[in-house]
Amino acid sequence: MKEISEQLLTVREVAGILRIDESTVYKWVDESRLSYLDFGTDKKRCLRFKQKDIVNFIDENDNGKEDNESNKLEGSGYRPAERR
């Protein structure tokens, strides 16, 4: 039997790590954007996620921009108030 050394994450934990709603995690699972394990039945899901898969997801979706306010607002139509 293979030794299990990696922690599995719940939907709630993944949502917390990514700072998104749990419904978005389910949506991304349905869209095959997130890798997962399903231990549930036909009527009830019991999803778990490998930590390394979530880290890879973050790395693959990192657009390389620094996390600062100007980048967060870029393209949003936001314009800072002009100074007088």
C-alpha cells in the first residue's frame, strides 16, 4: 500500500486559500479547471484536493504582475481622483 504523505484539502479550505466562494470551487470543478478526488456517491459529492494541485493551479494562473493597487485596478475603469 502506498504511503500517504500529502494532506487533502476540503472545498472550504480551497475556497479560503484562493479567497473565493465555495460555489466558485464547485463551478471550477465542473469546468475541469481544478483537479480533485471525489469520495462521494451519485447523490452527494465529497470532494478533496491535493495541496500540490492547488499550488500548481495558483502558479499556472499567476499573471506575473506584482500585487499592488495599480495592477488590481488596471482595466477596471477606475481612475484615481486628480490632486489639486
